[in-house]
Amino acid sequence: MMETLQLLFQGFTVSLAPINLLWAAVGVTIGTAIGVLPGIGPSLTVALLLPVTSALEPTAAFIMFGGIYYGAMYGGSTTSILLNTPGESGAIVTAIDGHAMARKGRGAQALATAAIGSFVAGTIATLAMTFVAPAMVSFALLFGPAEYFGLMVLAFVTVTAVLGENLALGMASLMLGLTLGLVGIDNQTGAARLTFGIPELLDGIDVVIVAVGLFAIGEALYQASRYRHEKEEIYALKGSLWMSREDWSRSWKPWLRGTAIGYPIGSLPAGGSEIPTFLSYVVEKRLAKKPEEFGHGAIEAVAGPEAANNASAAGVLTPLLALGLPTSATAAIMLAAFQQYGLQPGPLLFENDPQLVWGMIASLYIGNVFLLLLNLPMAGIWVKLLLVPKPWLYGGILAFATLGAYSLNNNIVDLVLLWLIGIGGFGMRLLNVPVAPCIVGIILGPMAEQHFRRALAISQGDLSVFYNPMTHPLAVSLLVIAAAFLLVPVVLRLRRA
Amino acid sequence: MKKAMTIVAAAALALASASPAFAEIKRLEITAPAAAGGGYDQNARIMQQVLQKEGLASGVQVVNQPGAGGTIGLANYVNNKKRTPTLLTGGLALVGAIITNKSTVTFEDTYPLARLSADYQPIVVAADSPYKTLEDLIAKFKADPGSVSWGGSGPGSTDHMLYGLLAKAAGVEPSKINYVVLTSGGEMLSGVMGGHVTVGTGGYSELSAQINAGKVRALAISSPERLPGVDVPTFKEKGYDVNLVNWRAVFAPKDLKAEEKQELEQAIDKMVKSEDWKAAVKQRGWSDVYMPAAEFAAFVKQEHVRAETLFKELGLLK
């Protein structure tokens, strides 16, 4: 502990050098910008910058990369909230209530709780990375396919929080998502499913395409269809731009809970950023005093998932720095960057290059402060975007969403898909079918299926991996928690009645 | 006479200045049929740097086109002709994807320019695994093939090929392999380290840190001879005829003129002989397996046939 503090202190002396501070500032600014643009993620940005940075000192380069990575997580929420266009999959959940808040004229508060929540989560999670990384990694290694399947089932409980008033329509939306999730090569057998001979579908449909199609395109088409019939409501700016006392008191607990959910799941090799945001959403809805506000602009539903998203970003760096395990696209490219500098990322990195590792970790703390300073004042400026007259605003959203979808894979088929799904989303809106269950289905369905089948392949078809607490205590616990999540509210309601 | 002499001298001068050692390739575009960060992308980006630094090309751009194991990038490269010079990176994994995805476009539709770099693949088990040697593992595999789970990055990947070759060499039917797909390098390593799958593999460059730190144990490696400075026996040494090079290469359009092909070949030849290229390959832990165009085309064909046969035995193809 003392030793860690000492090393961290040394790290701060490295990262507080004026030139390194400058690189951190450059990194977070670039990161925020690419987070705002859908389709361009931190991994591509770091790849583009790699040749340019080869002339830089490695410490400076990694300080900048860390800033880009954290910055992108902050930026992703901005378009989710204001334009209903999630830039990356971790920001999809934020769009549900964040955009609803923006439409009620509370966009500035949504952006503020997202920024402060990201700061709180980023800082706590970086602290966790500093002090408990080795323990966290040992925990992560306990997760095999059976355990992941348990986690996916638990995350599926989220569906209950987004089904909407009509159960049948909610389930229909979920089934649509599960079906879209089937598209592509089946990983265990190599067989192509629902691809209709189109090679571009072999990798499946990108979640961001579905989310942007259903949310942004669907919404824009719907607004266009109503434009002549309804008088224009102006979204932006009602009352103060700052978070009220009530906003603060409703936000701080979700920030902390989101962090507690996001960091451990982010550090799992197959955890990702979507599952913690889902879990945070359902937890907040269950604990909220006014659960009926969820889906219509509840601030907890922005605060929690945004914190979870940022905490999971720090989680991803934990196995990378502690063990050299790349668990996301960005981590993989950072691994390549380590190699470019002739560094051996892995268990020995902390011993061999303490200055670099601790300098980078220290700069993550500083980057978080920079990001807060950058994003909080920006919230007031960003919401002015909503003052743009609707036809122009939605025209802009359509152009922006289309551009982003194309830049994901430089692929025309993605554009066709985006618009087909967008038209589908428009239809769903007309018929009052909720779109969120569809998103949950397409993200979790394929993951749950893969882990389920992997677990059974390893056990050679023995189903006990899911119920035998002696051999798989963690998997069984997760499944039990999931069951409790589903059944406890039902039991309570029955007892009350 | 004097006038003629002047003309000759002027012409000689013009020639001398117009043809330096090498004509620079302008506005070269390199397609990496993969997302940023992978082997194809890294090869493309190192080429970009070295070609420009050596003055062999200018205005070099790298375009990422991921999808379907690289076959999307390949198909677009072959079908969308450009006026400016273009190159494509690819390799053994893409050969596998062409076959498993039944791609209508293959490397036959390109001009294989040169093989560049390679990753040899070790197989690893957890540090506390009961299997201390390759013999231990194979004995168990022969006795009860299903009880050994083999983690790999996708059906028809180089990982899958390696396991198939090993099963054949050990006399076990390749279709009996209990192959478990783990999609990312991180998932693979944590799956092996956590004891969730028995065996894992990947490029030596990706696994060396964990092998050196003793987090996983390498039982054998797919190189023809021991790699310098790497204390891992080869499959050959252990008596298994398993030879797998996860090679990466560069391809050019098929219908170039002979002199255009020659120009590109010369540029690549100069590139791979430069100090910067050698240093970059070494830094990433790859092996330099340069093979010029003359032999390379035949090699690609051989690898295609070998992979196709193997996939039939693995049960991936009917």
C-alpha cells in the first residue's frame, strides 16, 4: 500500500511535467471529439495516431492514448442525450432517458449528471485500478463460459425495466432484437445464419447500426411525419442550466452504484461496456422512488449507466496493464502500441517500466479532471443545438447518423441496413412498440447463446455446469440472483394484494 | 557535330536526372481488410511508414475495411478498380476465411506480390495444468478426445488449422477435436489461465509475455526450427509433423502491366531490406519470412489447397 502510494506519487511527478500535461489535454480533447462522432471510436483513432506518435517519448504517447480513451467515453453520451444518436454501444442506454430529458428541456442537466457521473466513476475506478488491480484480475479469471452465461441471464432482467406498458408489444420488440442478433456466422460451427447470401452480413449486424437506426432515424422520420400536423414544441432550455438540489440528491447514489457495477464487469475479459449500463439501469429503476419516470426522462437513468460506462472503461485497462490481456478493441491497439515501442506488455510491465505505467495511471486521474473542466461548461453550449429549428435539426441528425454508420466499416451495406432498420423504427414508433427491448435482445442474445454453447462444449453436454454449486458456484449464484430479481417483485406484489 | 554533341549531353543529363535509383510511387493506397490493430492493419501501417521514409512511395494512405474475416475487403479491392496504385494486405487467416465463407473472390484474382512477416503459433496450457509436456497432452487427447478443449479464435482460423494438423499428426481424427471459439486474444488467454479451456494458441508475439512470466506453459511451437532466444520445443522435434506459419503478405491488382508489377516488386524488395522494416518486424516479435513474387504465387496456391483439405477433415466443409 505504502509502496503503491509512493509509485503513484512518482507517476504524478511524471504526468505533471508541463509537456505531459499538454499531451493529456490534447488526448482528452481529441477523445471527446471522436466520442461525439458516431462510428469513429478510440481504437481507430489510436491506430491512426500510432505512426505520428512514434517520434514521441512512449510515456507522452501513452498519456495521450489514455486521454483519448477516457475522452471518448465522455463524448459518447453527448450525442446520445441531445440527438438520440449513440456514438458507441456503451452510450445506448443513456439515450433512452437522456434524450427524453433533453426533450423536456432538461438537456443541460442530463449532460451535467453524465459529465459529473463520468468524473466520479472514472476517478473511483482509476483508484480501484491503482490499488486492487491484482485482486480484480484474479476475480476476472474465475469467469468461464458458464459464469458469463449467468451474467448474461442477469443482464437480461433489464428487459423487464424497458418493456413498457404493453407486455405483448415489449416482448415482440425483444424477439425482433433476438432475431436480428442471430444474423451472421455461427461461431461454434461456422454456419451462416439469416445472411441471405450477402457476405457483408456474415459478421452480423453492428449494434450501433441498430441503435442509431431505431433511435435516431426512426425518431427523425416520425418527427417529419408529424411536422405538418403538430405545432412546434421547442425542446431546449427550461429554467436553470444547472442541476438543482433534487437533481444532485437523485444522482449521487446512482453514480456510486454505477461505478460499483461498471468497474468489475469492465475488467472481465468478455464483460464489455453494454452489460454494466444495462444492469445499472435496471438496478436504478428497482431502487427509484418514482420508477414510473423511467423511460420518460429520469435523471437516475442517465447518472447510473453513464457512471457504469466510464467505470467499465477503467476496468478494461486493468487486465491490460496488470496482465497484458487485451479485452477490447482499444486495449488491443494499445497493446500494439506497447510493442511499437519495444515494450513487453504483460505481467512484467509494472516491474520493467514503472515510470511509464504509473505515469499513465496518474495521467488518467488528471485526464478525468480535464474532462470535467471541458465537458461541464460545454453542456450549456451543446444544448443550444436543440434551439435549431426542427427540420434543420433532424436533417442534420439524418446526415450525421448516416455518415457515422458508413464510417464504422466503410461499407454501403451498413447504410442500407441503417435505413431499413430506421424505417422499421418509425413503424414501431407509430404502433407504440418500445425500441429498447429490441436493443437489449440484439446485444445480449448472441452473447448469451455463445457462452451457453461454449460451456456445454467444454462440459461435453453436461448441463450441471449451470446448476451444480460445487463445481460452478459463481455461475449458479448469478443465475439465482437473476431469478430473485425477477421473482421478488412478483412475490411482493402478491403479498400486498 | 558540336550541336549533336550538345544534344546527346543534354539528353544524358535529362536521363540522369529523370531516373534516379528508383521512381517514387505516388498516392499509394494500402487496404487492410481488417479493423485497426490486427496483423493486417499493422503490416499495412508499417509499410506506410517505411515506404515513405525510404523515399519509395509518397502520400501513402491506409484504408481499413473489416468484415467476414477479410473477404469483404478483398472483394472490394478486386472489384473496385482505382486509377492510383493500390496494395492489399492479407495472409493465411484470410485464405481460411475465403474457403469457409465461400467467397467468390480469391487470391487468384490478385497478383501476390510478396510474403512479408510471420507469427509462429505455440500451444499453451495453464501454469497449473496437469499437462507438463506435449506427450502428456496428446496421451490424454488420444485416450478421450472430447475431454480436451481447444480454444481458438473462430472456425477456420489459423488456430483451428494448427489443432487440425496436430490431431492428424497424432493420429486422431480432426473432426473429434472439441474446438471452443473464444473471440478475442484476451478471452483466449484468460480462458486458459483460468482453467476454463485446456489448450490455447495464438501468435507467439501475443503470448510471449505470459509465457515468459510463467502464467501459461508453452508445450510446443509451430516453427520449423527453434526460434532464436525462445525456449520452446518445436512440434517437429517432438515427432509431430506440424508446420504452420501464420504468414502475412501484400497483394497487388491482377491486371497491372509487367513494368508496373516490376516497379512494385522492386519497392517491396527495397522496403524489406531496410533497417527500419527489420527493426519494426523484430519489435513486434514477428519473423521475417520475405518471399518475393516469383515463388510467392505458387505458395499461396499450395496453402489454399492445404487449408481446403484440412477443413474437409475438420468437418467445416462438406
